[in-house]
Amino acid sequence: MLIQAIKNNNAIYAIHTNLNNIKNGVNSAFASI
């Protein structure tokens, strides 16, 4: 996906929140999948 986006001059955004840094936050939820 990343290479295809680069070839097509598409931007990729990563949105982060303060919940990423807390215990049992967003990152913990994704890591448990």
C-alpha cells in the first residue's frame, strides 16, 4: 500500500491522540488484536 501511494503521489496521514500514550489506550487495544 505504501509503495502504491508513493507511486501515485498520494499522501498518508497518521492521526495520533493523547490516548495513544496512556495505559490501555488506543495503542494497547490495537496491539492486542
